Amino acid sequence: MTETAHFVDGDKELDFTKVRATDGQFGYDVNGLLSTTGNIMLDPGFVNTASCESKITYIDGGQGILRYRGYPIEQLAEHASFLETAYLVLNGELPTAAELETFENGIRRKTLIDERMRDLFRCFPRRSHPMPVLSAGIMALSTFAHTPTSADLDTLDDAAVSLLAKVPTLAAYGYKNSMGQPTLYPDNSLSYIENFIRMSFGFPTEPYEFNDAITRGLEVLLILHADHEQNCSTSTVRMVASSGANLYSAISAGVNALSGPKHGGANQAVVEMLQFIRDSGMTTKEFVEKVKNRESGIKLMGFGHRVYRNYDPRAAIIKKHADKILELHTGRQDLLEIAKELEETALSDDYFKERKLYPNVDFYSGLIYEAMGFPINMFTVLFAIGRLPGWIAQYREQVSTSDKIWRPRQIFTGADERDWVPIDQRG
Ligand code: SDX
């Protein structure tokens, strides 16, 4: 039996259908509000509004729960590979051994990019931030590839495999270009993660020696970033998908949305914040006081979340890995100690407790990336590599469940109608 909620405004009234959820909040379907009342809802930042129904990821912000297709993130981080997780996010089920082997081999065969694309990287200044290079690289890839749209969903699987295979190559090439170092062709005898690490840090002049803790640590970080329901960059991907634009255009737009410091760019901003505290000689207490003084405009980067009103489950997992990996790089212990002290100071302060501000996925991740040898400006690129399966899955869900273009309305509060004023009568 369909449940409804009754809405009354003066002489206008209608029933909103309640859209049931497997877990978490249900939705009031406000379809008919405009046609019945002549008015619309206003919800800046979409704090109270769902854009879609989805079957991919579930987050319970109060309980600190994150599940991909029903599987708890803690179990996937413990047991899964990144490609196993990508398969799950994309297809809805964990792969059998045969399905995983086919998926891995398909990706292994597509890690190369067109030779002409290698010139693309030489066009960018070496000081370029790798996020615009990645976004441009994905659009350049689209000029060499068949780019599926909602009209040909059957080719989406091939495009997904191609993007999963080539984006790490793009990222590594962009990084090598910024260092003025030669790029390495992928070595398909390696695992997905090893291939990316070697293309990023290897040299054609010598074999690359892997460190298993680093390789598994990066794989867990990518697993933790694989999807996160309707965050800013994923909503951007779905918005672009709704226009009928192809997959590559939507993913490139997602990369650009992710680059903002309030979103994926926060992992870079956290390490810069920790370095500032260290180099200024400021105590964590003094820094927290600056954050609480709103005039400063300083945020505690890596803290707070629109959905999590509890500890981000990903941050807890990353923190455990940080201890392990940073032991390998004692030089980074200083920033980790500042981060732990900063967390303790903030979590004992009413300003953060009252606003339910806890460490999010970005608070410790940058420390691990830096300990792995990545420069600060590569951190958000690593976030994008992890998020890619989620973006693709959300693109597919958007185009296969709705053909309605996303076109939000507005509340107009500007000037009322007025007549033209000749320029000699202005001012
Ligand atoms: C990601 O959405 C996702 O799922 C994103 C993500 C994913 O996997 O895709 O989880 C990845 O983007 C994580 C978030 C990374 N960003 C940061 O760490 C940047 C710092 N955090 C803030 O910018 C902020 O917390 C946001 C953007 C993350 C969330 O902002 P909201 O939900 O819009 O909350 P808000 O800005 O309305 O803040 C509510 C209050 C305000 O104070 P009051 O006006 O009530 O006095 O909390 C304060 C804010 O000033 N506040 C902070 C703060 N975050 C919020 N104060 C100090 N430091 C902070 N970090």
C-alpha cells in the first residue's frame, strides 16, 4: 500500500508519495508540487533533497556505515582487491574467479594509450597541476575512443574497462611529465596497482623494487574511495550524463568537480595545513582556536562531512594503515604526530562536538600518499583513480534508469521588470 504525506498551503493541498528505502531515509516524492501549487521547493546545497534513487552505495552518517552493494567497507578493505571492488561497484555482485580473471585481463590488454597522446603531456608546463592534466587527458582519450552515451549502453562495459585501464597510465604520464622524467610503458605482467606504481616511480634504466606494504596500502586507499553515493563529483557525473553526453565527458567533469578543496582537494589541503602548523611552531590548540574564530576563515581541513555526523569509517581504516606505512618513512612521523594531536584536540573541543565534526577520508590519506612518494598535488589524482569505478557505475545507473535531463529551478530574487536607460542618462 502506497504511503503518502499530506501537504497543505492555504487552499492548495496535495499528497506526496513516500518512496521507501532499503535502509536510511525514505523520500517524499514532490512530483506535482509545481503544477498544483505554482511554487517549488528551495534546498541550497541539497541538504534535504535526494536527486535520485540508487542501488550502488549506502551511507549511514549517524552510525558511520559505508557499504558498496551491501558489503561493509571494512570487509572489502580487509579482503578484496581494488579490481574486485570495481567489478562489484560496476556490476552489483562480487565476481566469480572466472569473471574476475576476464575483467582483469580485459583491463590488462588496454593499459596502453595512443602514441600520439604522449605528445599531449609535453604541451603542458611542468608546473601544471595534475588534475587539469588528467581531466584534459580523459577528454583527449575520448577523441581516440568510441564514447558510449545512453543510446548505446551495451558498449558501456568496454568503455568502462578502457577507462579503468588507461586512467592510471594518464595519471602516471602526467606525473612523469611534471618531473621531466621519461614515461614508462605499462608492464602487463604486473598487477593493476604495481603497474601504476612502477609507471609513476620507475625508470627505464633499472628494475623497480616493490614494497608490499605500500602496494597493499595504495590498493586499500583506492578501495576506500571507489564510491560514495551522491557526493559533489558523482552528482556532477550524473548531471552531465542526464544531458545525454558521453561517458568520457561526464567523467572528465567529475574530475574537475573533485578538484575543489571542499571535496577531493581536501587531502592536499590537509597536508599543507599540517606543514603550516609544524613550520609555524604553533600548537594544535592555538591552531584550533584560529579555526573556531570564524573571522579567520580557516577550516580544519579533513574534518567535517555533509553525511557523516560520526567518524568517517574510511578515516578509521586509513589511520590504521598510516601507522604501518609511516613506520617505513620515519621522516613523515612528525606530520602524523601533529595530525593525531590535532584530532585529539578537536574531538575534545565543544565547537567540533556540537557541530558533529569528525575526521573524514581526507584527514590521514594525504600522509600515506606522501609517505609513498607522491607529491602533494598528486593526492587528488589518486582519489580520482579510486573513484573512477563509482563514477562509471553511477553514470550507467543514471542513463539506464532515467531519460530526464537534470534542470533544477530557482527562486528569483533579482530586479523586477524595468526599461532601457540610454548610456548618457546613467550614473
Ligand atoms: C569529501 O560528500 C562526500 O561524500 C564527499 C567525500 C567523498 O568520498 O566523495 O566524502 C569526500 O569531499 C570529504 C570532505 C573533504 N573536505 C574537507 O575536509 C574540507 C573541510 N570540511 C568542510 O569544508 C565541510 O565540513 C564540508 C564541505 C566537508 C561539509 O560542509 P557542509 O556539510 O556544508 O557543512 P557546513 O559548511 O554547513 O558546516 C556546518 C558548520 C558550520 O559552522 P556554523 O555555521 O554552524 O557555525 O560546521 C562548520 C561550519 O563553519 N564546519 C567547520 C568545518 N566543517 C564544517 N568548521 C571548521 N572546520 C571544518 N572543517
